[in-house]
Amino acid sequence: MEATVHLTLAAGFLAIGHLDKLRDYREGLKSAKGLPDDLPVLTCPVAEEDAHRFSAPNFETCFGFGTTVKTLGVPLMTIRLQVGGAQIYWLADLTDPEVWSAYDMWKRVGCAPIALLLESGNNRSCKFGVQDVSGKPTSMEDFRVYAGKPVSEDIWQTMEFLSKSGLMKMQATTDIPGVPLTQVLVNILLTKRLERYAIGPKYVTKPNIIVPPYSAGRVG
């Protein structure tokens, strides 16, 4: 499993998420029982200073999808997970067939597995959870017309800007009534066809510890 933690650029660093396969996380996880090995898993690197935000055994969660098409005019899919007061964004290329394939499989299976890759000194661990995804059609179907269109460097530049500028954090609002946001983490979802734009060093590892999952639609 490849987990790119930071891409060091002149103007700062990028947090990078990936679409891994469930087979990489299945061992010892009751929440993965009965799910297909090739089900995409959303990954998110979590820095040591933020790891405590995901340490409690039972957080209320909320998970969903959106776009920036109407607000920014750029075809990006936003995937959002809130765990307690911490909100995680993945910025995904709305034109990328790999993104739509993952989205369709999550809806077909009824859930999306998520792996939070936590840093702690030189050690790294993984918190795994499975979020329920409704199979019913939503407004996201209106944006399927973008699927398969040529990738543009403008898309990457917009993702990079949104992930580093703090704009997403400034406009973020809680998805859980009564639970204020304490942190917003923004990742770029790095798929195969975006790799040519991702310059900088990569960190490659496989978490050596599987710790109990955060509270989710299904837990193990």
C-alpha cells in the first residue's frame, strides 16, 4: 500500500489520500467481513498533532459527497467525513473514471471503507471504519457528464490551491448538529492519472498496527 504523506513544494505541503483496496486492510477486521476484496478504501494521512482527534472509541460520524462545480466552476468532487469535531475533505477529479468507479462501487455495495493513517513519532498506525452509503440516486448524478473528459492541469492547480490556502477550512460547517468543528483536514485524492502533477518526495509504508476503528456505519 502506498501512502503519500507530504509532497513538499515551494509554497508548503500537500496532504495526499489514495484509493487502496480492501484486501490490504481485511485481516482482523470484523467490519470488512463480507465485503469484496477490490472495494476501494479512502486513505487519509493524519499528522501526529491531530491523531488525538481520532483516539476516542466512539465518535458520532457523518459522511457524504458534494462538488465545487456551482461554487467555483471547477469539476471537483468533494468527499467529506466528520468524526466528532474533526472534518476530513478529499478533493477528487470529477472527470476521472477511477473516481466514478469507486463512487459507483460504494453505492452498489452500500458502504465506503476509510483508513486514517496516524503518525506517532517514527510509528504509524491505522484506524479503519466503514461508512454507510445510500444506493439511491442523488444530485451527484447530474455531474456524471464530466466523467471521462480529458484531465486538465487547471484541475490539479485548483485542488492544490484549495488544499493549502485554508479556504476549505474557512467555509467548513459542521455536519453533526451540536458538535462544533475543532479541525478541518483537506486531502487531494491522488489517482493514477493525476500522478504526473504530483511532484516531490513520496513516503511509502504499510501501517504495522491495526487499532480499533472509530465509530462508523459498521464497526469491527
